[in-house]
Amino acid sequence: MPRLGIWTVRVALVLFVGAAAVPLCRAGDKVAVGRTWPADQQISVDQIDHRAWNTLLAKYVDDQGLVNYEAWKASQTDVTALDSYLQSLSRADPQRQAAREAKLAFWINAYNAVTVRGILREYPTTSIRNHTAKVIGYNIWDDLLLHVGARQYSLNQMEHDVLRKMGEPRIHFAIVCASIGCPPLRNEAYEPARLDTQLSGNARRFFAQRRNFAYDAAHNTIWVSSIMKWFANDFGADSAAQMARIAPYLPDEHARRLATSGAASVTYLEYNWKLNDQKTAAAATR
């Protein structure tokens, strides 16, 4: 998710509180998932098995990408299964040689699995933003850490320092921050052999939803998810290039023609931070 400019505020608060001689802790306790593995037991990302994650997704994620957090949390067996999968991810050594597709699949699966684990830890909750303290306290994006190889990675580090640097903008339609405004969570794990098909399918599905994309060809106007604003540079140097980059995934020929025209005015849609929860969605339809 977008990095928030909070460090200036944090420093100012530290100075203010320090002047008052009141102790101040950093942004809350860290929470680590996974485990440490001895160096001689670590393996290449290519060798990580994602079948356990695939089984859990098939069981708890519906065809709309919504998660049955209530049932998942109630099953200690499946919470333990998720923890075991996270421990298996920890065994990877990111420094070893591995195919690009395997690296992308690994880190996308890791991001999504850690996010789900973080929500299960807090559930019931209405939004991940309830757990993203900006100055003092636990921030799930910075303080929930996955052991991988010789270090720990936060969700922000997985997204910004690893995945975004791999030059594949379609990751933004695959990593899911547990919110309705995110792309739908696939009810299957990402696999290196099918990754390109999965990522392209995600992008088409994302832009087919009116909450993420709409257009008015007569007035040269496009409305698009705020994801395209937050990560604009990942898609191109300017608005025209960014719209052209997503054009192949837009829902019809008129939309694709407008996106590649270079003449569209782009407006960003409001992001929905409500939890991607099956129970919440069902209640809203009653």
C-alpha cells in the first residue's frame, strides 16, 4: 500500500515528548511470523511449495475474492496450517539463484498470506486501516514481519523494496491489502508456470469492475482506481503512458481506444478500505 509520509510527524512528536521527559516507544511492538532456519537448511525460492496456501485459499476465499475470516479464525487447524505455510516460506533464501517467475510468485503469495494472518490476528475488525497507527502503536504494514532467509520483511518492504523493484506493474492487481478497493484475492496460489496468465487475468478482472474503472468516450474521460495514482510511476512516466499500459486489460474496444489516444482526462476513484470479509458483504446485501 502507499507509503505514508509519517516520519516527520514521528520525529516531531519524539522531540516534543522528550522535552517533557516522558518516555516514548517507537511504533509499537513488532510481530514476527514464520521462523528462522539454519543456513544449511535454506533453499531456493524455486523449491518452495505453495500447495498448502492453495488449499487454504480454495477453502476460505469465494469467487468474488472475499474471505471467510470468521470461519478461518474459528478453525485452529487451519490457522496452524497457515502458520506452517509461513514457516515454509521462511526457508527460502532470496539470495540464491531462482527464476523471475518463481520470485514473483513467492513474494505475491507471501504478501497475501502475511496479510491474511495479520487480519486473523485482529479479527473481528472492519478495516485494515484500524491497525495502521501513523505515529504511536502497531502498524500492520510495518510491524508485522515475515522471516525469510537471514532477515525479516514487513509488508511494506515486500511491496516497495522487493516486488515493485522487479518491474512488473501487474503485481498491483495481485497483492491484496484485505480491502474491498484492492484487487480480489484469488482463491488459488500463484504458480510460476501460470504466473503470466494469472496476472493478466487479475488485471482484466480488476478493470471490469466499475468501482475500479469507468469511462466516457464522448468527453474523453477515464475514472480509475487510486492504485493507478499511488503507483503511477510503475505504469509509465505520464498519464498517457500509464493509460496505454493498462489498455490491453480494459473491458471493451472503446475503452482501449480512449486509453491509447493520449487525450483522456484521468480522475481517480475513491478507495474503499472496508474489509474484504464475506460476513460483512453478506450483511450489506440483506
